[in-house]
Amino acid sequence: MRRPLFRAPLLLCSALLLSTGCESMKPRAVSPSDGTTATEPPDASVPIQASVPDAGAPTPEDTPATLSPWQRARVGDRVEYAFSAHRGRPGSDAGVGVAGHVALEVVAVQAPWAWLTVTFTDDQGKPLAHPRLSQPRVLPMRLEETQPRKAEHRGQRSTEQTTAAGRTWDASRFLDDRRPSDGPLQNRLYATEPGPLYLTHGLLDASTTLSGFGASGSQQLTLVSFRQGSDGEGTVPVLDHAWGPGTWYDVRQDLSGTSSVRRVCLGAEGGFVLRKELTGPSGDAPCADFQDAETTPLEEAVLHAVSEAVSQPQQWPPITAGTAPSRRDTFTVGQHPVPATVFEAPAGEGAERRVQVTYYAAEPWGAALQGLADEARFTPLSDAVFRAPPKGKRVAEDATALAGWGKWVKDGAK
């Protein structure tokens, strides 16, 4: 299996920082990040690190001032961003794009977890048609960290004041221009004090512009509103439509006569999304250890989800040029029969004919895939190359296939 790359306005409450129920007014959006509004000369181009408090559950001596923002999370805490993404097509003025709003909201807090929903909509709040963004996702975030983690901001740093979501913020801009070496231009604007924007480390605006090797396109997030919640535990949701954290899945690989199983464990803590791959997994404790996991700040994971939406085929199943679905079938993963669409296409050259057979879930958000991380919903259930002699049965050569999945965080299912 191919690995995926993981509104109504209100007057601004004058006591915003003291009130727990005050929602921001409909704001003026931050100007697109172009790095031209900084009020100070850029510093040397060195990585800037924003430290995250050490892990550890609260003790009786802890006070609200000593707790991390996540340990003070409340039901109803919410941030919303306008997003857009575009990809050009080589040799054409046309391209593909998607735009709308994305909201991250705390819907339940039951230590040691805060439960978030991540919802993409159009500008009117209606579901998007794009298959990858059409459904709300659930994300359990561990309040305490199992180890210290840091958000690293690359590039040149400058400071400025800006208005976003009806409020003036002291902010730091990080400009990382890798276009001279055919890399992207990355521009990030963060509030110096995240405050109610702790869900996304204080992000005000983020943009990435592609460059080099025929790449054309960009993606952007811009803060439009935030809200502070109130006390209460909320209702823990189920992980049927999991973004990923709290779940695992297995991939079986049969390459050159050798079989192996790779487990992908997905987690989240303290504002970071975690991903770790294991070989030879054990079913007793499917994801017990996230040491040395790949770490992505939540806001970058959201931006990446937007990027993925325009980097992959816009329709489902993902029909590519010169191919067409050959039939419908059922692909069984453990105890899960999954309705599938099957594609067949010639593979390779030579005297002996070969054929590539690929299974995709017919309904990537269907009930048959409940609890599966979305990164695995939009990749093949199975992808195999067969040797096809003129007579006789096909002989499998190399193959990858989804072999199982499950949840390692207890959700609201009864």
C-alpha cells in the first residue's frame, strides 16, 4: 500500500479574556502571508523553537497558571480558519482547487483526553463534495505529554502586530524561502501568546507556495474566528470516522517471496499528531509506545489535509487516464467484508504478460470501514502484480494489502 504523504458575527466582548462564553465577532481575515508586513528586519535564518511544557499529570500543588493550555481545555473551545488550495496542471492554464472553512472544536474532556472534531465545510457551512473533506473527523488529544515535544518554526523571524478574528495580536512571522533550490516558500504567522488559539499553537495565518520541478500551486489557512468554552465534560464521541489518532492499522507486504506485516500507530498529545510504524506487531498492546514517533503540529496536519485534497484525484474511485473499473467485488480484511471497486491494468513489459490488480473501497466513508484512519481509507485496500501466462492461473508476484485495523483509545461506543 502506498503511504499517504498523514459564523454569525457577534460584538467582541470587552471582557473576552475573563469570560468563558464570549465568542469572537466575525473578523477581518489576515492579509495573505507574503512576508512584507513585518515591522522589524529579519533575524538570522535559524530554526526558532517554541517550547512545550513537560509531560506530567497535574498534582495537588498545580495551579491553573502552571498547567499547560491543553490541561485547561474546556468543552466548546473552538478555532475556525478559512482555507484554500490549488494545483496547476503542466501545460495548461486550468487546475484544480478547493476552498472553504475548517473548524477544530473540543467536544468532550475526560482526563487524560480532550476529544476534538475537525470539520471541513464550504463558506456557507455546508458539507464539501470533495471525498477527502466531506465528513467530520474525530481526534482524541492526550492532555498530558508522554515526553517533551517542541514546535520548530523554520526560517527568518520578524515581529509585527496584526488584526485577526476581531482582535489585535502581537505576532511572530517565520519566512522560509527555499525557491532558489526549487523548494517551496513557507510563511507562518503565530500569535506571541496563543491564548484561546492553543489548539493550533497560536496560528494566525499559514501559506505554502510550491516552486520548482514543474510544481505549481499553493495552500493557505487564515484565522476567521475563535471561541472559548465552558466547564463540563461533554459526551465522548465514537471513533467511527477517525482522523487517525487513537487508531492503528496493519499492512501486509509480500515482496519477492518474503512476507511481513507493518503496523501504523496514530496518536496525538499536547497539540501534536504522532505517527509511528512498527514491524511484527503484537495484538496485546497495539500502540503502547510513541517514542521516536513522527511528530507534526496539529495546524500543519490540517494544512497537509488541505494539500492532500488537491494533490490526489478529485473523484472516487480515483480513475486515472487509460484505466477504468473492471468490476465490483468484496475484499475481506480480517472479519470485515468491504465492498470494493477493482481496477486492472497491464503492468511492465516483456515476453510474459503481467497485470496490476488494485482494490479500492467502494465507499471510503462507509460503515464497512468504521474505525479506520482516513489515511488508509483513501489508499488501495490491495495492490498486487500478477504474472499472467497464456494458459493457467495468474501467479502473484508482489502485493500489499490492508490486513486489519482497530482502536487503541477507548471511545464513546457502548
